Amino acid sequence: MRFLLIGDVFGEMGRTILKEELPRIKKEYGINFVIVNGENIAHGKGIIEKYYKELLSQNIDVVTLGNHAFHNSNIYNFIDDAKRMIRPINFIGDIPGNDFVTINYNGIKITVFQVLGNVFMPVEYKNPFHETEKILPKFEDSDIIICDIHAEATSEKIAFGLHFDGRINIITGTHTHVQTNDAHILPKGTLYMTDIGMTGSLDGVIGVEEEPIIHQYLTGEHKRHIPKSNGRKQFNALMVEINESTHKVTKFDIINIVQ
Ligand SMILES: [Fe+2]
Ligand SMILES: [Fe+2]
């Protein structure tokens, strides 16, 4: 069976290119299961119920979030009922939302969870390695386990991938909004990729208008970030094929479409 993992859908440009490209890509690759990162789907920060429902109406199986999960307070209105949405497992404190989602696909139990990295992040989270160790025993009867490591540092993500190699079927990164070209099968069989990228503006700075950001770097003065609304769009994703009986990764393809 074939999975499609789509990088952070950013604002209106992200939602637009997702709608435009997803049906064709699903058909072309014969995709069975779609996972989308939605932490930036509402104007670049967070998610609202309307867009969550829009994703479900596009037959998306699981929506992951990230450090921006709670940046739009509308999430509190629907998170308790959002059965196909997960937030990271390692926020500090007692917060609402699912640690993981398990879906039965034609008798195959697929579990998806997400963890935040700690390196170069503005706030601290529980140790991603320790929290993943703690949660893995819950997935003993899952056939396929997929983990999204939402983190900034390439080294932390690579170390995470190698540490859990052979225990998680797919480990892919999100958060940097820049697609890496390092998808590969690790020595014990896990499909690993440092960052699957972003689905949104190509011409801005990781999703937002470039001018305020350049100004900030030139002067040190902080300016409000504005989601980029013109120029080229990109669709970043990864296709992974897994054998339905052995649960081994048999094929993968990095997808980067520019419009
Ligand atoms: Fe993001
Ligand atoms: Fe993020």
C-alpha cells in the first residue's frame, strides 16, 4: 500500500495548491493513505475547525500539528472531537488532544504519532527520545507505525531516526518548511527523511512575506509576519510504499511540485 505524507500546509497558498494537486497525485501514485501536517493551515499559525473539516472532505486520513498546534484558540472548540487529528506527545503540562491515532485500513492497523524536537526551539518540550520510548509499547499490535518528528535540527532528527530504526516503519520530519533530499531506508528497515518540506509559497521566507523578515535581519527590529499571498506555490510530500504482508518499505519517492 502507498502512503502520502504532505509537508506543512501553509495558509491560503498551501490550501489552494493542496486542492489543486492532491487528486492528481493520489491517482498518479495510487495512494491509499494520506497524512498532512496542518499546523500552519490557518493564516500560517494553527488550525481552525473549518480547515480541519476541509481536509477531511479531501479524504485525508490523519492531520498532524506541531509547535504551532494551539496558536489559534479555535482549536479548543473541536480538538476533543477531532478523531483524525494528533498533536505532539511531548508538550509539557496537561493539554487536550490525541497522542496518536490508529486506523484500521483493510485489516492493517496503522498508527501515527508526532513528537517535537528540543534543539533550537523557542520553548522546551519533554525529551522526544524518552517520550517516544514510553509510548511505543502501546503500539505493540499495530502493523505499521509512522512518526512525524517536528523539529528544527537535522542532527536531532537523524539521531532520532537511527535510535528508533527498525521499531517504527516511517520516520519523517516536518517544521523547517524546507524539503531535504535524504529519504533513505535505514540499516534496520525504517524509511527516514529529515524534512518533507512545506506546501505553500515558494517565493517567501518559509511561508511568509520576505520583506519584513529581511528588514528584521538587517535592523534587528521585529516586524509582523504576513503569510505570502502571491508568486509561485510548491507542493512538498513523500510517497512511501509498504508491503502489506511483510510491512517493509519497498519504494519511496520525494515529491516537489512547483506552480
Ligand atoms: Fe510548520
Ligand atoms: Fe513547526
